[in-house]
Amino acid sequence: MRAVIVDCAIYRAGRRLRGPTDVVAALAEARDSVDGFLWIGLHEPTAEEFDRVSTEFGLHPLAVEDALKAHQRPKLEVYDDSLFMVLKPVHYEPADDTVSASELMLFLGDSFVVTVRHGEGAPLSEVRRRLESAPDVLRQGPTSVLYAVSDSVVDHYIDVAAELQVDLEELEAEVFAPSGGDAKNTASRIYTFKRQVLEFRRATGPLASPMERLAGPGVPYVVESARPFFRDVSDHLTRANEQVEGLDRLLSDILSAHLAQMGVRQNDDMRKISAWAAMAAVPTMVAGVYGMNFTHMPELDWAWSYPAVVGLMAVAVTGLYRLFKRRGWL
């Protein structure tokens, strides 16, 4: 069990007391105090490792199943003895411009908070340190943990959206560059980018409804004084969702522009090929006529017939070249 416990502490009056040696005894101590609660953080526990925690804390079996299996959408569930929330923190990797999502589950009760994290992203150590340095906030009990974690996750959404915006501007500059770049590589980058944005939307979009519920009245285990703070988180989430939707729309427009440019370039190439083929057809036709070896051919006995035919070919080709050039085919 110690291997999956990232951190465990009892908090009373906004202050951290100590890291308990026994989770059951710590929970009993937290429940005996008026303003105390226990916060235990777990990382990818197995069913056997999580069984003791879920039994002692009285967690609902459906929520426990979701916490163990992961791969859940962001949601908020209210059970008799606890509140269960799923968040999907995202991580941006600048080395290869990719977005990955992990999962974070929170169980809130009358005097405890259990966080279960899946994936390598979204560590909660920094959130815990910030809360411990703000005892006025931490004094609000488990609600303060839910707010701090949600606020941290949503604020990071905005940071990741800003990073993606920079990448999108670079991609946009490549698409609309005079050279046009590598057409195959550009199309592949646009498609990959859309996959990253889709992964991002799966994390931010479904979270809007749970945040609206937390900002409203009647949610158990959430103190009424925290509603304005959750409204602020909801506003930030709305901003992040708008940024994600804007990225998706711009990507669709860029893809359409890229395909249109490819079509225009192909038309230009076909016109150039057709123009050169037309210029090559004139001397070929004339040479073909004089290569038939008929007995009675015009100008066969004339001394200047050969230079005249060659000159006729040159004049015809030059005329066609000027015509195509004037019309923008070459």
C-alpha cells in the first residue's frame, strides 16, 4: 500500500499536522475533530491496494470501479456518503508538439479527500504545497482541495491552448508561404494537429457541466461559500473551451485552404504541361508531313525549302510561347 500512496496528511484549522502511519486511525482522528480532514493521494492503485481504502472510507463501488479502470469522461457524481469527480489534466510536450491526457479522480466526504491519479502528468504535489501555504483556504476543508485541484487543471488548459496557438500560427505560415512547403508533410501535420485538438476537447468539453453544478447550490460536501470560486473556475474553463473551438475551426479552414492551394498548383502544372505539349506539337506536325516521303511534295526542289520549314517551326513555336506567356500559362 505504501508504494501507491504519494502523500497522506491530516489537516486541522488550515494546518498540516503530520503524515499518519495508519490510514484507518488517521480517518478516525479526522472525523473526531470538528475542523479536521484527511487527504490521501494515490497513484495508479490496483484493486487489492484500493480495496482497504474504499472499504474504510465507505466509497461507492461504482465510483471505485471507475477510479480503478480509468478511461472516464470528466464528470461529477453524487453518492450517499461521498462526492466523486473525474478530471482529465492535459500535458503539452514541446519536443514533438503533442498533447497527452491523464486522469485524476477525487472522492470527497465529510472529513476526507482521496485523490487517485492515472498517468504521469498532473502531479498534485505543487497544488498541495500551494494549499498548505494558504491556511485560510485550506480551512474550508475538503472543498478547498476540490477547488484547488480543479483550478490548477483548468488553468493549465489555458496554458496548453496558448502553446497550441503558437504551433498553429507556425503551421499557418507554412501553408501560406509562397513556396507552399512539402504538400504531403503539411497535410500530415494538419491532420496530426487536429488529433491533438480532439484529444484536448475530450478533456475540456465534458467538464463544463460538472463545473456549472459546483458553482450552483445544493451540491453535498461543498460549502456554500465556495460557489463564487467555482464560478471563477467555470469562467476560465469557458475561455479554454472557446480557445479549443477556435483552434479546431482554424485548423479546418487551414486544411481547406491547403487543399485549395494544391488544386490550384495542380491546375497550373497542367496548364504548363499543356502549353509545352502544344508548342512541341507544331514542329512535330510539320516534320511529320515532310517525313512521309511522297514523290510530289511542295518545295522539294527549292534550295531554301529546309531553312524555310525550320523557320516556320520557330515562328510558330515563338508565337505560341508568347500567347501562353501573356495568358499566364507559363
